[in-house]
Amino acid sequence: MTQLIKGETGEWEIVIGMEVHAQVIAKSKLFSGSSTEFGAAPNAQVSLVDAAMPGMLPVLNEYCVEQAVRTGLGLNAEVNLESVFERKNYFYPDLPQGYQISQFLRPIVGKGEIEIDLPGGEVKKIGITRLHLEQDAGKSLHDQHPTKSFVDLNRSGCALMEIVSEPDIRGAEEACAYLAKLRMILQYLGTCNGNMEEGSMRADVNVSVRKPGDKYGTRCEIKNVNSVKAVQMAIEYESRRQVEIIEDGGVIRQETRLWDPSKGETRSMRSKEEAHDYRYFPDPDLLPLVIESAWVKQIKETLPELPDEKKRRFMKDYSLPAYDAGVLIAERARADYFEEAAAGVDAKLTANWVINELLGVLNKNGRTLAESSIAAKQIGGLVALIADNTISGKIAKDVFAIMYETGKDPAAIVEEKGLKQVTDTGAIEKIVDEVLAENPKIVDDYKSGNQKVFGFLVGQVMKKSGGKVNPGVANELLKGKLL
Ligand code: ADP
Ligand code: MG
């Protein structure tokens, strides 16, 4: 599924590795007890440690470590029982310490992998290089005053997981699939909410190009791309830019670039600094982090069923096609909803109603499943009414619309509105006779060989019965009478 770029000198391959920063779900910060709640007044959640007052000592938040371990396990990765926090030195107005506490040579999580789904049902493995824990920086505010900038340190010291991939990704489509899958796994695990608009998940995208079969080219890193759409556009722009430079006889300089969404282009921010520029060294305020394998095992036992596993189970246990299973497992709550709805009724039919009707109407009204007025059991109830021929699929759509409006049970709606399918053949026969008597010309047409008018007659029967006749039964009876 490799996406190639056509240049003047032939085809080019796009090579991508991603560094994703994911904010850890935890009540307090990585090295202090301050709250991490989003949306507080500026600087309302800043302890002396977060403000880097001289002499303050960081104290590691055990829960953040647990979240990192859980994530590592969810990424099928090695968990390192011994890891080291190091200082990454740089100056930035929103970084009062003058360094970020991060992990470098010995991260808490090592190699792992993620499976991504490509169009056409292909599955590809993307290697995970490492996951490490680090502190987030504060935020500079430049739009609050005409001549001054302000600093908000609420985010300073919040725990981040940096998840680094191998350069296994080929093209924008795979990059988006990778990001979507990673986000899904983190959300399932409950270790990051994956909210890119709020900045809880940000991606640095490393892009290079090469002729297929050549060794890797020089990469440029595009910083802080904060939506899936932006990742796609930035890769498309940047890879084409690199091809043009090389084909014009130029060389790519390794650098850090910024994506400008308003202009739709990347621009140079700074030449790439090397690791030694940061003067990493083990933080003398923190001992090496040693965890026990029994603890890791205990965390492993509490892992939820993850998306890939759930998808396989849905396909197997409910005999669902891959597409349906993929849509249903995209969110954990959605998958749970489906399972509750499908209990004891036809699973494929339930999947159709959840995917096409329920998700369709929720999407149209900008609502989430949690805000749905229809409970899972009620969808199951509707499916049961269709399956036992109490109502037709067509009437079911009307019932569904009323359920959505009122939140009432489908059986109650059917009862109240008298929507039960007519199964009494005597009554149906009467309607059929009426239709035939009212349409002598059409009947003649049919008898002289015009098969096409048959559908019209069925339609008339349906109409006369208010849609309450089973179309199959109407068909049979009509055929019989027209012989
Ligand atoms: P740094 O912190 O300097 O950016 P890292 O090793 O943390 O370096 O991250 C490097 C990222 O760049 C990884 O995701 C890796 O897969 C990716 N990468 C490395 N070489 C290439 C390349 N030639 N083309 C594209 N991506 C690359
Ligand atoms: Mg980087």
C-alpha cells in the first residue's frame, strides 16, 4: 500500500517515523501533587516544584509510572525494570527549570509494535522504538496583551509519554492509520484521552524520501502537528518539497520545520539540534527507577481487551464482516453498546442498525453515543421485533425515528401506533383483491406480458395496508391471483 510520489526522475518513496507526545491521564503531575485538570485559571495549578523554585525536589508520581507500564504492555512492548530520568537542558520562557526531566538512554519502555489496518483489509506492523516518561512545559501566551507575553505554568510538569516509532511508515495514509490506531489503544487503556484539539496528543512527524530500494534519505522533523488532517497535509506537502529539491540538484538539510495550517506549507524553524546539544545527564535529584516484575505482571492482568483482539472476537463470535467489526470497536463504549444490544438477537442485523441508523443520526445531530436517547437494549428490542415479523424493516425505520425522539421502548411504540404487521392472510387477501379490482388496466398489462407493472401492484398493497403487510406475503398472494 506504499504511496509513491511521481517526480521527473521517476518514483519516490516516502519514509516516516513519528514521535507522539501523549498526556498521561493522572490526577496529579509527574513530580508534584498539583492538579492536572484542564481549563483552570492560568497559574492556578502550580506548586513550588512546577515553578522550579531553587532547592525544590521532584517526587515521582507512582501512578504515572503505572500508566506508562500499562501503555507499554498495550503496545506489545518490553517494559524495562530499570530506567533512568535525565535532564534535557534547554532554555525556553515556559520552562522555568531550564531543563526538562525526561528519559534518554534508558527509557521505561523499549521495543514494541502496533498493527495498522490499510484499505483493502491489509494489516501492517509498525515498530515502536521506545516509550519514555517526561515533563510537559508551560505555555507562553502571546495574544493577551499588545506588547507583553505571559506564561501559564498549569501544564508545567504534567506527565507526558513520548512514543517513538521506527521509520516503518510509508506515506500519509499509513501515518494517519498509525495515529488513529495509537490513539484508539491509549483510549482503550485509559492512559491518554487522545484529544488532539486540547493538545493532549501531539505528533512530531519525521519525513524523508528515497528511491525505492535505496538507503534512507535525510529527514526533516515537523513539530507539533495537532490533528490527523494536518498530519496528512504536512506529509504530502513536505515529501513533495523534498523531491523537488533533490531533483533540482539540491540536498536536504536535517532540520526542524513547522506546519502552517493557514498557508498549507511547512517552513524551517531551526536547524536540527543533536542529542549532545542538550547535554543530557542523569538527574541527581532522582534515583534510577526500579520496578518489580510482579508489579508489571499484576498490571498486565488488568489490561482490558484491546482493539485488535476485540475486532477478531467480533468477527468470529458474531460472524461480522471486518468492516462492521472495525466500526464497532473504534470506541470502547461503542463496542460495549453493540454487545449489549446484540445479546440474544441477530448480531448482523443489530450491527446494521447501530452503524447505519444510530451512528448515522447521532453524527448528523452532532451527538455522541453517550448522549443517545436510545438505550442499547432498546435497539436489541427493535431487532427482535423485526426478526419475529412483528414489524417490517420499513416500519422499523419509523419506529426508530420515534424512539430517537422520545426514548420510548419499541414495543410500546408499535402497540401505541398500531404498527403490527398484518399476518392474517384473510385480511391481506382482501386488500389484494381490492387492489386488483381498482387497477384492471394494469392487471391486463401484466397478463399480456409486461412484468414490470408487478412492482406497482405490490406497492399499492403496501400503501393500502399502511406498510403493515409483509412484502413477501403480498408478493406471493398477488402472484397466485394473477396466474
Ligand atoms: P530526535 O529526538 O532527534 O528527533 P529520535 O530518535 O527521538 O530523534 O526520533 C527520530 C524519529 O525519526 C523516529 O521516529 C524515527 O523513526 C524517525 N526517523 C529516523 N530516521 C528517519 C528517516 N530517514 N526518515 C524518516 N524518519 C526517520
Ligand atoms: Mg524528535
